Amino acid sequence: MSLANSNAAREERRLNPIIAITDPDDPRIAAYRHIREADLVGREGCFIAEGEVVLRMLLTGSRHPAQSVLIADKRIERLAPLLAQAPADAPIYSASQTVMDAIVGFPIHRGILALGRKTPEPSPEALLAGLPPEALVLALFGIANHDNMGGLFRNAAAFGVGAVLLDGACCDPFYRKAIRVSVGGVLAVPFARLAPHADPLALLRSHDLTPIALSPRGQTRLIDLEPPSRAALLLGAEGPGLSEALIAASRSVSLPMSAGFDSLNVATTSGIALHHLAFARRASATAG
């Protein structure tokens, strides 16, 4: 399908026209220019979504609105049904692969980008107050690796986490790589930042959430844990893990492993623990 025919079909359906970009310095696509450098300095309330799966989440299931889309022209035809779901006020730009590579500053083989705008973060209190009677929360401490952050949000979305809390040492979930690794989970799961001197356990308990801290020295094996109806899973950075104070004041849980090994990647650990917390209670209720 030619660009002209594609635009004609979209106009007939009253959809956004596709705007051809031939100059990498075109001011209309300034937000996409040199995106690696922009990752480091921030995007003033916006973020970059990369890849088809993340674009689908942004256009169909995101809590954050799409501002524009930039697609390699060779992908336009196949993605037409998805692009048809873009907001009416979000322009769709198309460029050749060569021009697109020049815009972003490196070979972007996926050829699929979008600009989104962050909705304001709720306060931790407001976020927890809006949870249903049965709820699962993920509380993260010191997660500075963007791959791990993305994996944690991916698992949070997969296992029905209603809220994620981040301490001040956690990296930005809206970093491009974190969003990509999360396959859009960052755009779907609500999160909030804890205040610098907040007491996270007092906050959780004030909303009837039982804090569960994973530790190799945990007093209860995960497999033996009967998940409470309102639970908050606490996870720390690989290496230091959670502080002793957090572990001591929570219900501590261990994940037994083979002799000589006592730790997993934090994202992998979260998947195992969240699966248990999400489904063990349901299985018990069904059996009963």
C-alpha cells in the first residue's frame, strides 16, 4: 500500500493522516532526535515508547496518553490497524529507515517509536486508598537497574499488582529501556514515589496491607505461606537486598534453593513470589 493510498483510506475513515518526514532536522519530530542522549537528561514530562508491543499498550491500554507516533515507512501497512487507534490529536509520522536512523542517532531496527505524556503520579496514600478489598502491592527499594525495573513492572502487570511503591533510590520506570523491557507494563500499572522520610511499613499497615519481605533468612518458606487477602511484597536491590529493619518488621519469607546458591535476579524472584501471592489463595479457596 502506498503512502498516498494509506492516507486516502485513513481520511475516508476520518483517521489521522500519515505525515511523511524526509528531513531528520524537521522540527515536528524534535522529540525523537538523539533519543539516547534524551534518556539521560529527561523529556520534561514525556517518555518514548519503543516496539510494537509497547506501542499497542500505549494506544489501547495505557494510563498515559500518546502524543505522536514515528514509524518506519516499511512498517506502515502492517501496523495500519493499530495506528488507527491513535488519538485524533496525535500525529503519525513516517520516515524511511535511513531518515529514521538519522533522527534517533543509531540504527533502530524495530522502526517503531511513539511519544507519550506522563499523567501526574498519585500520592502513595491516594494510590493505596483506591485499591479493592483484595489487593496485591509491590514495594521496591533501591532498584537502580533499568532492566530489573522493567522486569519487575512486567511481572506486576502479569500477576495483577494494583500498585507499585518506589523509594527514592529507585530509577525512573519511564526510562526508555525500562518501558521496553516491561513490554508496556510500566504504562499499565499505577505507581507512586515514597516521600524521603516516609515509613513504608506504617503506610502499608494503615491500609490493611500485610508487608511480606523476601530474604534468604526468611522465617517462612514461600511455598508454605498462606497469602493474606491484602499483601505487599517488599523487594530490594540485588546484592544489598532489603534493610534488616524492613525484614525484621515484616513477615519474612524465604525462597529455598539448591545448596550453595541463595539468590536470584530480583525480577525473576518477583515473578515467583507474585505468582504465589496472586494464585495460592485462589487455589485454596477453590479447594475449600
